Amino acid sequence: MKELYSFDVKRKVVKEIPHVKETEEGPVETTKKVTRSIKNRVIFEKPSMAATEDADFFYGQKYNEFINAGFLTKAMLAKKMGDLGGLTSRITEERMNEILTDNMEAARAIQFFEGAKDLDQTQKEQLKEAKKNFASSQAELHEYETSLRSQFSQTADSKAEIKVIEWLVLNFSHFEEKLEDIEDKSKTEFWPLFEGEGYDQKRSFMLRMQDPDDESKKDATFLKQKKLFDESFDTLIRVASIWYNRLGDDQESIDKSLKELFAPDEGEETP
């Protein structure tokens, strides 16, 4: 298995260990329960060329299904919105180009003045104004991009991509389990994070993990799998999306994209 990306998931388990208890009659062998922290490594396997072709085929199937269900494509929606004067209209596009230009000029001004020494009062005012323009233009660009993503989220293209990202996560997610082995204490095995043969069975397993009322939650094995799922699923979706959209192809580049795309907004508290 060729790894594309991995990260650690910590979970707590209660174990019984041998214990010697002092009694009036003398020491007695017994056991006691202790809580231990266990760390599992979750791995997203790098899809092969054949698997990539399978993913593209799966995307095409879902894309056609959504088209047949009545969803518009991005191109169709963009034309419709443009004709109606929406977010993709020529006027809106020209306005966004103006804001982007203002944003770039403000960024250059900030870089110039902050790199200088002993600014006079006029230059300080120019720096203050540049920072104000940069913040306002950045906010307007962000609002436009968010609105655009929201508009296109209900297209056949977007929905098919969501499905293929899910397909990748279901088929290429694994976790590492350390084994109790007398001869080799460091021996490990890799297990699929999602049980089942094929997409449908693996997806059914995923839905069980997401169901808070599943009766299997009392089973120890199920609880372990659910903990791993809960702590890793969002990250795996992001990693698969980054790889599929060619924004990262190894641990380092994916880490960089994760920080750039999913870092908390300024002022937002991290968990």
C-alpha cells in the first residue's frame, strides 16, 4: 500500500491489568481497570492509475444520474445566471475585476510602506488607508466566492464530485493497529476503515457510523470503529478533495493545502 497522507487519532480505552492486592491474609493476585490512551494512525492510500480511472468512471455515472434527475450543469447555470444578471453576469464580473485590482494595489502599498523605515505622517495615513482598502476588498471577494459556491453547489457537477470524493474515502481509508506479539512488539497491521465489499456495502457501514441511534453502539468493536470514524472522517474528506482537485500529491503538499483552505478565520478560536 502506497500512502498518500496519514495522521494520528487518539482514543481512550479501559483495560484490565494484573494487580497484587494487599489483604490481611497477605498479597492476593487480582486485576484492576486502568484507562489508557491509544494512538491509531489513519492512512489515506494513494489511488493507482487504474483506481483513478475507476473514480473518473464513477464520477461520470453519478454526473449522468444527476442530469437525468433534472439538475443543471455548472455551464448551464452560469449561462442562466448571466442572462438574468446574476453572479456570473458581465457587469458583476467587471465589478469583481475592479475589486481584485483594488485588493492587489492595496497589498502592494502595504508591503511597500511596512518595509520602509521612519514613515512621515502622510505615509502613515496612506498605510492606514491601504490596510482599510485591503480588508474591505478582501471581505467583498470572499462574500462573492462564497455566494458563487453556494449557487453552484446544487449543480450536477458539484453533486457528482461530492459522490466521487465519498467513493475515494470509502475505498482508500485505512487505520494502523499495533498487535500484541511476543516476538515483535512493534508489529502492526493495516485494516480498512470502512467494512464491506464494494461501494454500496461500505457506504452502508458509513451510514451506521453516522447514526446516533444504532443499537450496535454497545459493542466494543463498533465503539472503536466509531471513534476512529468520528475523529478522522472530516479530515479524510478534505484530503481526498485536495488530491482529486490536484492541490496536493504527498504529505507535505496536502498539509499546506489543508492549512490554506481550512485554517480557522482570523479571530476564530481553534478547538
